Amino acid sequence: MDVWDAVTNGRYQPQVVANNVAQDKPKADSSDDDKKKFQYDLKARNILISSLGVNEYRSVSHCKTAKDPD
């Protein structure tokens, strides 16, 4: 279920709020929960990439998100 959440919600990026501005959390400050969520992203990506053929992989490997136009 958590891996599927990673697919539907997109890449997980932990953030902190300072002075009412959200910023990316430094890796050194990552909690165990942040690391778990990041691992779910990696598993989801691995599953999706493993299911692609060579031609499909070449056409999507440069995309940052699933919504990138090709």
C-alpha cells in the first residue's frame, strides 16, 4: 500500500517550514520515517522501470516526473 501511495502521490521530498516558507529538509536531518518513505519511492520506481522494454525506457529515462511531456 505504501509503495502504491508513492506512485499516486509522486516523489517524496521531506520539507521543513521556517519563517512561513517551506524548504527541502537536509538529508542529515532526515528521520527514520523520511527514509522509509523515500525507500517506497525507490521501490515503486524500480518496479515501473523493470516492466519497461528497452525502447520505452529510452523514451522516459530522461523525464523528471510522469507528467513530463515527451
